[in-house]
Amino acid sequence: MEKRIVLAIFAVVLLSFTLSAASVDGAEGDPAQYHIEGYVLEGGGNLPKSDVTVTLKDSLGNTNISITNQSGFFSLPAQTNTNLQIMFETHGYSLSSCPCTTVLPGTEFLGLDLSKASYNSITRTYMITSDAAGLQCVIMSATTGRIMGTISYTDGTINGATVTLSPLTGDSVYTATTDSKGFFMISCPIGSYTLIVNRTGFETSIPLAVEISRNDNIQSVTLVKSDVNEYMGLDVAHILMLIAVCLGLSLAALAWILSNRMNRPDRPGIIDDSIDEEEDDDIRHP
């Protein structure tokens, strides 16, 4: 009887140790306690918005980042499910609405209230939005601003100068040409850009970092005249090179024409010997 009790106690201890080890292994295999998921749509057409950077902060000081895919879907790990903050960023867009969040004054992050989210206890996943076809998704709306100003030099304004605005992130480039008063204006999504101005006869401006916001950005750029004279967009060195190339092509064409004429079988001789032979026959046979 005592042996059975001892064996039972031993079995219970062994089972407890096994379950404890399994739980530890499971925690090491999945360090995230929870997952925060949702969908981002583009306002106006309610189309999935890809390449949106989603940043999540938890109360333990951890920061996790996810990029939305082509379906607008994002998934973020979280160590806790309280005191979470979330932020959505992408060039040329601003956040219009986000379910399960509250505004936090003085920061771009939103407070995340998971009590309003759908929770899957098996996967420990909080879905803070509806699916991509639903109406309760994160909405990002395109925003635009304007930059304008005058391009000039020491003697006045510059007509026909090209103003190029390139974003620090993204591929879209915006350009404008100054009018007779040297004025330009460009409308583009808000964000960080680099502005460059160029004009024939002037040195290209130094790249200027500008920030486009909802308020108009006013910029005035002064160009410096180039030391090299230019004609039709070419400096003297390039013009001389072009003349040399044309002259070389002309000489080559002339040489080819003369060579073809010299090699023709029916070409007339430079000195016609038949005329001299006829004169000699007339002298011998009057």
C-alpha cells in the first residue's frame, strides 16, 4: 500500500515537472504574449493601402513595427494588452480615423483600447478593425500642400527656370517652370522634399531641404550666372567639338565619293591618250 502511495506521489511530481517544462518551452517559442492586427484603407475609394508603417509601443517600453501588405493588413506582437500606443505613417497621407483608439495630446501616437477589439483567445490575437471589406478600418487620407516663390539673380528675376521637388521617400517628382516674373508654384502631398533649381546660363542651385505642410511654404532662390558662355544650351567647348565632328564626317563623305569615282571602270582618264594617237596617224598619213 505504501509503495502505491509513493509511486502515485512520484507520478504526480513527474507530471507536474513535465507540464512546467512544456509551458516554459512554449513561452520561449513564442515570446509575444499577444498579437494586434487590422486593415488600413485609403480614404475616398476605400481601397487597401499598402506600405503604411504601423508602430506599436507597449507599457514595458517595447516598440514593434509592421508594414501593411497589398491587402492593407498589418500584424504586430505585443508583450502586454494594456497601456498600448499605436501610430500610422506613410508619405503624403494622414490618419483620418482608427477604431479602438483615443487621441493622446502632445504626441502622434494614439491610445489603443483593446476592450473594444475582437479577441481570439486561442491565438491571443486582437483584431482592432473589421476585415478589408468592412467599414471599421483604419482610414488614411491623402493630404496636399503648396510651395511657391521667386527665382532670381543679381540683375532681376529669371524666366524659364526649372524647379524640381523630390521627396526624401517615394518616387514621385514634381516640377514647375518660372513665369516672366520668376514665380513658381507646386502642389504636392505633404512631407519632406529636396528642392533644386536649374536654368541654362546659370549654375544649378544647392539642394534645399523643404517641408510641405497644409500651410503654404514660401521659398526664394537666387542663382549665380555661369562663367562659361552657352549657345543653344551648349558651352564653347561642346560647340567646337560638334564642329570638329561635323567636319570629320564631311571629309569622310568626300573621300568616299572620290574613291567610288576613281574605281568606276568607265571613268574617263585624267589624260586622254587616244587624241594624241589620232594626231600621230594624221601626220604619218596625210
